[in-house]
Amino acid sequence: MKLLGLLLLGTISLVGCANKPFLSQAQVQEVAITNQYNDALFFANQCIDKYKDNPDFVTTYEEISVRGLNASNRTELMSSNKKLSSNQKRVFQNFIKLRDECSQGVLSRLNSSPFYSLFQSKDTSQGIIEASLIGDKITIGDFNVKKIEIIQKLSNDVAVLQRNLSIQFGQQHAAEWAAESNRRATSAAIWAGGMQGMANSFGNTAQYFQNQNQQLMQQNQYRAPVNTNCQPNGVGGFNCTSR
């Protein structure tokens, strides 16, 4: 019975492993990277939105810098040949200081992420043209044209990286699944062998008890009772005869 219990326990374990849903390390990594990226974007939107009513933000987006690719004043700002006034420089510098807090928060949330270098490069390029605008080296129009180019490059780079990561993780997952399938096939073979072993065990056990029962029946088959007759022998004993 103890052996039978072990066989049943082993069989249940093998069946459990075979039916367990498979989650590859590639899937785990892909989800982690995606969640990290989405968390950084969520923070960026919240951070910038926090300053939407700040006077320096309002003035910057109205007079100096386009807010995104679909800003209503995009054409006007991109075609402007003006340079910053003294007051606009002060406003713009205050804007940059607050905006950089958001940018640093994004980078900190992308730490160790494959997207980190893309956003860091964007911030570096953006800092260069902002310094040029403040230094009167370029016009507001030139600044916004370059800013749009930087935003579009980041968008394209992110799309390419996402596609490459998807291919990479897809290949890794396929390799892991192939290895897991082989492992499960081996487990299934062991399980089948265990089931056959149990069947053999049950058959052997049944035959054993059948043999034992036959032996007992033979040993205890009906025999005529033995009658013994004893008579005193006159010397203190008995003389006994059996028939």
C-alpha cells in the first residue's frame, strides 16, 4: 500500500506539471519593460499637467515653444523669425527648470530600461537647441522646427525599439517553449511509464493474492476427523489407538 501511495503521488505530480500554464522568462521580461515604460510616460503626463496653469508654462507654450506635434499654434511658431526678448528668456528659463524636473523623473523611472538612452538623447538634443535659442543663435521658428524633428525622431526610435524587442522576446519565448515542450514530453513519458508500472503492480498483487488464496484453500481443504481411543494400561498410563 505504501508503494501504491508513492506511485499515485508521483503520478499526480507529473500530471500537475503537464497541465501547469507556461510563462516564459521572455514574457516576464517583456511585461516588466512595458510596465516600466508606461509608468514613466504616466509620470511625465502627470508632471507636465501639474504645471499647466503656471504662468511661465502658459507663456512659453503661447509665445515660444510648441506643445507637442498637434499644437494649435504650431504653424505660427514654426514660421516665426523672431528671437527671444529679455522677458521671454526669463520665462523660458523658468519653464526649462520646471520641465527638467519632469524629465529627470522620467529618466529615473527608465533606469536600466532599453528606452533610457532614447529619452536621454532626446533631452540632450533638446538642451542644445534651447541653449541656442536663449543665446540668440537661432529664431523661435528655427527652434520649433528642430524641436519637432527631435520629437519625431524619438517617436520613430521608440517604435523601432518596441518592434525589435517584440521580435527578440518572441524568439526567446519560442526557444523557451520548445525546451518546455521537450520537458513536458519527457514528463508525459514518465507518467505513462508510471501508469503502466501501477497496472503491472496491480496485476502482480492480484496474482499474488490469488495464489495465496489457492494455497490456503489447499491447506484447509476438508479432511475426515481423527478419532483416538485411549484405555488405561494398568500401570498408570494409557494405551491409545487412532483411526
